[in-house]
Amino acid sequence: MGLEIMDEIKQNYVANLVASGKREDGRGFREFREISVERGVAERAEGSARVKIGDSDVLVGVKLDVGAPFPDTPNKGVIITNAELVPLASPEFESGPPREDSVQLARVVDRGIRGSEAIDLERLCIEEGEKVWIVFIDIHILDNGGNLVDAAALGAISALLNARIPFEKWGLPAPAGEGEEEEGRESSRLPIRETPVAVTTAKIEGKILVDPNVNEENAATTKLTVISNADGSLSGMQKSGSGGLKEDEVLEMVELGIEKAGEIRENFL
Amino acid sequence: MRLDEFSANEKVERNYERLIYCCAINFYSQMYKIAVPGDLLSEETGRAGEGTYVEDGKVYASRYGVLNEKGEIKVMALSGKYVPTQGDVVIGKVVEISFPYWIVDIASPYEARLHSSEFAGAGRGAGSNARGRGRREGGARGSGMRVSAARGSGTRESAARGSGTRESAARGSGTRESAARGRGAREERIEFGDMKKYLDLDDLIVAKVAKVDALMRVDLALEEDFKIGRGSGGGSGGGRLLEISHTKVPRVIGRSGSMVRMLKEKCNCSIFIAENGRIWIKGSEENMNLVSEVISKIVSEAHTAGLTDRIADFLEPFRGNK
Amino acid sequence: MNEEREKEEEAVEKRELIKDGKRLDGRGFEELRPIKIEVGVLKRADGSCYFELGENKVIAAVYGPKEMHPRHAQDAKMAVVKFRYNMAPFSVDDRKRPGPDRRSVEVSKVSREAFEPVIMREFYPKAAIEVYVEILQSDAGTRTAGINAASVALADAGIPMKDLVSSVAVGKIDGQVVLDLNGTEDNHGEADMPIAMVARTNTITLLQMDGHLTAEEFGRGLKLAMGACRQIYELQRAALIERFSSSNSGSKSEKGGNKNGT
């Protein structure tokens, strides 16, 4: 109970600040926290990235495996995205079967990668109808400082850009004309052709602000994640939270999302 | 346990008002106007009543049901769960004994509790009957008196609330009654093992909602003749429990009690209607079947006008049924 | 039937989901599939609704408010809404494994959130309001059909609400933004965007997008979907009114639209 009351006071505090045009950490409404992206942090993974947005800390690993394609797409590789909100990241995360938050997180990240056709899946076909590369994107949340979706999505595309196809390990020849070889590594890069970036905006006290931190997330009635591509087109969207949005608010959030995604892409991808 | 005793209850009184209106519009149209959540009902926010809400200076429907625009604007829901409020009279079923409380199901999302001190200072059965008799005598004095008697008991409750705990309220009333009966005001505590002797699982009781707190903890106080039977099949008394949506209780009662009065007369049953939608009927098996049939008819046609007349027609052949 | 299927497959093969300004099922770009609504179809539930959207057949039931279990999940200030979207194993061509999968967990979550702004949860502290949506037959747009059904079922259960919620999807096929994709269109389309909305206030309570749209197409699609939600709201309301306007219980409300292949 004590904790609950504390939370409520904090929520009101954050909401009141926003109502008066300010944010808890002094940011502007259209300003992200500091972002850092570190690639290749997990040696056993084919690709990895650790993304920090403020004190949110997310590690994404990409593993590749050889398996059968889906019957309806016999000549395409497979993407499987998974997210774990491990208990070490927040007092609110519990062990056990995935809860809806982690399911949603994984599916939104997955939606962005898929919708933008970021991976050229046809080039992941080894033998039509028999063997294709399966790309596992595993999102590991280390610290929840809010806005995990944006951090996870940025981590996912960064890890994919970092990933190499382990042809050697599977005794497969690298297909002709594949991405450039690097010294000391026999495998080649994953065929990445688009860089989707997720930007989440929150609505608090009728105001729209980007990249909510954890307290702002708690105070927000509604969030909208907008995933956009280099050309400014959209490849995924998700509203969450128990509030509603007006059309002009949605349009403002989309516009802001595309703008911020451009900045992030320029600086980190 | 006569219905007349309940007319003193404010909430039922309000329901009568609604029904008076419902009956009035029978003359003009055979259909009630149905409202759906979000329907704009009025711009006079002062008239916003039950089943409505006010937003930006306008009154909207918050329920799906029959619209009543006379005076206060209300939407009478035709379904929905009973939520207890202080002063309601309910029929409850004992579902658990958790010392010092009986946990009572009152056909609501919220269970109620009855403290064992409700019995302190009074012997089992006899004491409560005496209590009941006392009140009923008061009731017989006439309707004006009845109302004031009920108000008096309300005052007693609020006075008790002022003094703090529910227990002291019960003790207070116990004391008063015992004193009136010339008995010693000695407090008797009921031990856990003895609670069953007073009320056991599945016992049906009539009780008044004494208090509902912000966390929806519901405390009950016993009504006179509180124990009415066991389970739905009826116990030694041979009565029967019916359960309907509490939103339809006013229709079963009828305008100024006309519906239930007609039912009692023509079916020769005693009928007790509680605000949580539970109805206790008692009479011959045949008559109870008839009452059950009529009540289910009322329930399924609760949204239609001219119901009392149709039920009267339906009951016509049963006049004087013994 | 088979002939039609073959024709359809042929068209899909040629990537022709639109021909002479019409879609494969004969609809225009901004046309809904036929809708049918029945209120109070289940006896056990506190409220229920059967909803058809084209080939989609969906049933929603509401229970409660009732005691919330587990207790630690209770909210001392308001009722908790539980929403379970579930597809019957036989609702799709290839049998779906029974029980919740990740998709249905997500759909359940966003659907629940689509209702939280309208349900007056503060009336029932500590209690639970349970909404169950079963997809009996699926042809794209099941979550929108489920939300439309749940909305009517909630009203039928006597749950206090500020408004009904209406839902529809827009998408993109052959480079065109169109309303309410059917299964074939969804499978071969370029984008799918379900929304839910409160028609009275034009408040969007669910918004998802899958696939690829330009910002301009998005804006246009959103407007199109919002307009369609208002149409659906009128049908939901009509079904509820009609139920108690005829003396018999149970009501039906249908919207014509083009008959497709039946």
C-alpha cells in the first residue's frame, strides 16, 4: 500500500509538471534522453547491440539457425522475435510465462522489422521449401527506465546490422554476391535494406511528449509508438494505455515520430 | 416482513417514483424510450440522475435501459449487478464462518459480513423475535408513524457510527432492547464454536446494510425476523428464494406496491422483496409456482409498458386461489 | 463456389486485388462488409452479443462485475477489466492450436485498453469485469468484430459506460487505401490498420498498424476508418434499441452491403 501511495503522488507530480510545460528531468517535450548504442557486445551471438536511452538498458542478441520455411513462404527466411522482461530489470517484472507487456513489446518490434521489410528474406533461402535461415531476435531488458519499445527496436535493428550469417558453422557456402567479407570472419552480413526506427510519444494532461521515462509512463494515459523508415513512410504503429486520442493528436504524434526517427537514424544507424 | 414496512425505505420510495412515471406514460405510448451509453439526453445538468453522467455541460446516458425524462433524467438499467448502499435491506446467504464474522453472499460482487455481536445480549431466536415484534407494533400504528420509526432507526445507526465501531452500534441497540425488556444489559460473547448455532452455512437472512466503506467492505445488521430459511429449496419454513436482477425490483413491487399487493392477494403467498433482487416467497407449493411464473414474466417484460394490467389479466382466472 | 475461388486465386496470382475500381468481392474502396448484430444471445452471461462482419462470426460475453481473483490483482479504486480474445481451432483454414498464443495475448491487451476509457470502472472498486470474445469464423478483421461485439455485450450487461466503442480496419491493397480488408485482401495486402473509436467524441482508443504506409496514406486511412466507425456505431446502437422496442427479447440488426459469393 505504501508503495502505491508513493506512486500516486509521483504520478500527480509528474502530471502537474507536464501541465505546466515542464518535464521531471528538464527535457523539452520533443526531446529524447541521451541515447547510446554499442554493437557486438555478445560474442556468442551472430549479432548484438546494447542500447541505452536514459537509464533504460536493453540488450538485443541475434542468433541464426537453419530450419524449414513456412509452407506459404517456401523461399523466404523466418524472423522470430522474443522479449523477456527479466525480474532484474524492475520490481514490477516477475518470472514466469511472458506477460502481455513483454508479448506486446516483442510483437511491436517484430512488426517494425517485418513491415519495413528490413531483412531481405528471400536472400535467406538456402534451399526452396527445405532450408532457410531463421533469424532469432531476442530482446533482453536489463533496466526499465521507461520507453523500452524504442530502445528494443533500436537494439534490434542495430543487432541485425551487426549480425553475420554463420555459413561456415553450418558447412554452407556463402552465396555469390553476398555482402562484403570482413577479415577473420567467414560469414557475411545479413541482407538489411531498411532501418525502421520506433519512436514512442506519450499523452499526459493533454500534452504530447516524446520518449517518456518510467515516471512519465506511469502518469501517461496513452502512448503511441510509431515505426518509420528512411523515406518517412510508416511500417508499424501501436497505441497502448487506457486513454484515447483525437485525430489531431494522432497526427501530431506521427509527425513527431517520423522527425525523431530521422534524427536517431542519422546518429546511430 | 410485509412489504408495507419497506415503503419506509427511501430507496424503494424512489423506485416508486420512477414507476409512477412509467405508469403515467402508458397512456401515451406503449413503448418506453430506450437509451444507450453515450446518448445525449439533455443540456440541463441539474436534472442529471441515476444512469447518466455530465460532460461539458451536457447530460449523457451511462447505462443501457429505459429513459425517464420526467423531473430528474434517469436511465433505468434493465440488467446489472447489485452494489450495496447503506440502508438497503437485502436477503443474504451465509457462505462462510470466519470468527467473529459470518460472511454473507448478497448477490453482489461484494460479500458482506455480519458480526457475531449482532447476537450478543439476546438469546437465540427468542431475543430477535422480541425485537421484531417491537418494531412491528410500531409499524402497525400507521404509515406516518412507520416512516418516523424507520427514520428513528436511521438516526440510531448514524449515532452509533459517530461513536466509532460497528460493534458498539450493535451493543448499543442490544442494550437498549434488553433494557426495555427489563433484562440485564450484560454482554454475552459468542465463541467461534457456537456461531453455527446462531447461523450456519446456507442460512438465508434478512439484513440491513449498516455500513459500506470505501474499500467496499459491507457490514450487515440483522433485521427483525431475520432468519428465513436455508438454501434455495427452503428449509423448515417451506419458503422459496427467487433471484432477479436488482434493477427490476421496482417493477415487481409496482407503483406504490400495486404489483406485489396484487400478487399476494391473488396467489395467497407472502412475498418479501429485498433490494438486492432476492425475493422470498412462502405459501402452498402450487401458489409458489404461480408466483414464480408471474415474477419471471414480469422480469422478461420489465421494459414494456402496461405490465401491471397484463399481469392482472393473467392472474384473473386465479382469483381467490387458496 | 470452387469456380469463384479459382478466379479469386487467379486474380491474386496476378496481383490484381482491384479491378475496374472494384474489389474482388465487388465492394468499392470505402465500403464495409455486411454487418449483422444480435443482442443477448447467451443465457448464462450477464451480457452478450453475436456479431457478423462479412465472413467473420464472433460472439462476445460479459460477466460481472464480480469478485476479482486473485485478490492481489484487485484495484482498490476501480474495477479491473479482463479481456480474453480467443480463436476457435476451427475458425481458420489450418486448424489453430487451442489456447492463447502471443497474437491473442496482444489482441486481448489492446482490446481491453480500447474499452478502459469508456467503462466507468470507479463504480466497482476491487471487482472484475470479464469480457470474453470467441472468434467462431475468421476472415480478417476479427479483433475489430470482437470489439464491436464486446461493446454491445457490455451495454447489455448493464455495465455503466460513457460510450459505446466501435472498431474497423483500413488497409492498403494494390497501392490503394481501402476500408475493411477481407481475408484474401489481408493476406496479399500491403498494410492493415485496425482502429477503435468512440463515435460521439471521435476519440481513438485502439490504433495499430502493420505493413507499409506513407504518412499521407496513413492520414487518409485514419479518416476513412473514423467515418466507418461512426457507421458501425449507428448499427450497434440500433441493435440495442431494437432489442427492447419489440416485445420479444433478442434482437437483430443487419446492414445490407454487397453480397459476396454466398
